Amino acid sequence: MNGGLAHACGVFGVYAPNQPVAQLTYLGLYALQHRGQESAGIAVSDGQNVTVVKDMGLVTQVFDERSLAPLEGHLGIGHTRYSTTGSSSWRNAQPIYRSVGETGFALGHNGNLTNTAELAGTLGMLPGLTADETSFDSTTDSALVAELIAREWPDEPRSDGRELEHALEKVLPRLKGGFSFVLMDDARLIGVRDPHGFWPLALGRLEGGGWVLASETAALDIVGAHYVRDVQPGEMVVIDAAGLRREHRFAEPDPKLCLFEFIYFARPDTNLYGQSVHAARQRMGEELARQAPVDADMVMPIPESGIPAGQGYARSSGIPYGDGLVKNRYVGRTFIQPNQKIRGQSVRMKLNPLPENIRGKRLVVVDDSIVRGTTTRQVVAMLREAGATEIHFRVSSPPYKWPCYYGMDTGRKSELLAADLEVGEIRDYLGVDSLAYLELERLTKATGSSEESFCTACLSGNYPVPVPLEDTKHVLEIDVSNARLTDTDSAPRFPGVSPSAPA
Ligand code: SF4
């Protein structure tokens, strides 16, 4: 359970003549629901017209048989959104449709750009203007990209109809930050990944013909597609009537996949870097047991995100594994409510202790991460009330100290529990008997890939792409000598704890 991390988006695309494209996209989005719960949308082309249906809410709230019925065509894209830039409102829902002359295109974006202000400047806009003050019908960086594409659209129609590809070739090298895009016009499906490949984008082949793009391989499984390969960092792939027609590299790849995809974001049944996410999370738990052993009676996870690491810890330590908390299966992840007060209340709706399993026991409690710590603190209090005699908290990732600027919403640096607190201070704040975080080296070892192949910025402060000097959400000072950031925000911190001086 993680009360502080919210992903930006899930994206999905399909090119499949003679197949129910809208229904396939719906199923793909349903599989990617965990990546964004604020809005959902689908765009479909029948070769003549692009039709978009989108609204606020979960995939199942936005779509039903009636709303899917008019979405007929041979290619489509879909999007689930959690806002990182721009407010949570209908006009920021995606896919974004942008008309250009007699034609148009649709775009879905997973990620967050870091040079939005610079790009806005090239369009003659002042950064920070609201949508009402500009020509945009949206406040997101994704709308800015759509505007850039529209402005690079060839003046004269091309005989091959490939205006979108050519506009993208001009725009993509100018974008910085995290972006996995799915785009379409009336005849083509396009997938794009930024040069670092912060966010995954997998390419699959449908049985019976057709192609699929999806944020996670699990979404391929659910629509009956088999995995072909990842869209490579710095690559644009184009799919049309000729099949996978074009694999175009627009930048040198420097892979830095978000390490939190392995830790928390991705579904356990997804594969990343050729590895099962579930198996990697179990190995993280095994590493944690080797690094931070403790004498205890039961290992229990915080459901559901802590389950694989808890299993790994138990397997490696030999301490019996058991359930201490039951998760209400019918409550959404707590981060869907944007305000802290509501988020706090929802923890008790979501988890209920099993006193008969806990009473009189020394517990090892395993979770994948602690971000704000408010959720964890409440869970610890519930376990104490239920009769636990000792609580040894084990976290299968290092302390989360730095905000993400590439597409994941953690809020302000001042909301991150580990930003200024030492492990001992966090232990006291949470009210546990001992606390240990998995070392970064052991974590990356568990993934099966090298540390260099990941973005670890929120854990290490080493940002692969420089972040803005002035940000509307975070006021930052950059220490160029080690590329670390200092957030000068001074919002209220954690009650009962005296923060140590910032590093
Ligand atoms: S800063 Fe953290 S959450 Fe953001 S991309 Fe990097 S590893 Fe992922």
C-alpha cells in the first residue's frame, strides 16, 4: 500500500482492421487502470474520421456498450490519466484531439516534460498562463506538444499522407523529460518513447493480425496479443496498412527506466527488461531479509504492494509468512483522492487488521516504499491496537527523498517523509521498534539489470534530465556540482519530529 505515489498515465494503441478496435482498447485501458484513475478516453479512426470519447472517472465509469458503439474503425488509441501537470478536469482528459486544416490527429501521453516553459516560449506564449489566456483548450504539457505538432504540420498535403510523422520528426528532438506517446491520424498508429525511456511502452502482435502498443506487457496479455519488443528509448514506430512500416530513431538512446516501475507502479504480471516484476519484487524481499534480519514470529505484508517482497523476506529468513491486514477489494487506491485529509480517512476504509493473527506476535511488516508516511503511520497504530508486541518495518526500496519531475506525482518535497529525516527519526515518527530500507545496490541486483539502466532520481537525487530552475509546484535551487536539488519550500512538516538539517 502506498499512500503517496500516483502515476501519471497509462497509454494503449491498436491497429487491427476487421477487429473490434474500441473494445480491445477498452480492455487494454482496463488492464492499465492502476496507472491513472482520474479520466479515461478512447479515439478511433475509420479511415475517414477520428472520433474521441473521454470523460472523468474510471474506465468502467466512462465506457459502456452504448458509449463504445459509435467508436467504429480499424485503429485507435486510449488513455487513463492521473494529473501531474494541469488540473484534474475534463478538458485535460486524453486522448487530445487536434484538428489541422481538413485533417487532424489524436495524442495520448504518459510522462511529464521538463522544458515546458522553454517550449511555451518558442510558441510565443508566457509560461504559467492559464488555458483561458492562451489558444490551448487544455492546461497540460501534452496539449503543448499537440500545439507544437500542429505548428510543424506541412503546409501542403503530402501525397503519402504522412504529415504527422514528418511533424513529429521536427518536434520530438525538442522535447525533454519523460514521454511515452501513442498518436494516431486517420490511417496510422504511432508509438514514441523519450531518449531515456523513463516509462515503458511495449509492442505486441495480435493473433489474427494487427498490432498493439501498451504501457505494460500485462495489457498485451489481456487483449490476446503476444509481446514482440519494447519501443526503444529515442524511437518512433509507425504502424499502418503496410504493417510495422517504420522504426525511426530520433535521438541516441540512454536507457533510464523508472526504477519505481519495478518497485511499485507496474502490475506484478508485467515484464520489464525481460524480467517478471513479481519475481523481481520477491527477490527484493529476499535481499531485504539478508540485509536487515530480525528475530520475529511472523512476516506480514502491507497488501497488496508489499506482498511479493513479504513472501521473499519470509522465504529467505525462514520466519513464517502470514496475513495481518485484509484489504477491502472494492476501494480504489488511496491516492485517487487528491486531498490529504480525505486520503487519511480512506486508509481505515481500505485496510482492516486480523487481531487473531497479530495478537502477542513480534511482526516483520514489509512494504515496497514509504513516501509521505501518513498511511504507514496509521497502519502501524492499527497493528499495535490489534495486539502486536513488536513491529519491525522493512521497506523493499531506499528512502524516497526527492520529487519526480518525469511523470509521477509525489507532491512537494516537503511532503516526502525521508526528505530531511534520518532513518531513526522516521522510525520514531512511525512508532515502530526497528526500521530498515533496502539498499539501492541490492534493489537493482534484484531487478536483474544494472543501476545505470535506471532512473533513481527520487532515491538518489541524481536526475538524468535537468529539471526546471523554477517550477510552479516546487521552488528549487540547483547545486550544479553534484546535480542535486534543494527544495526551498517550507510547508508544515511531520508532527512530533524535529527534522535534521537538510543535507
Ligand atoms: S524520479 Fe523516481 S519515480 Fe520519477 S522516473 Fe525517476 S525513479 Fe521513477
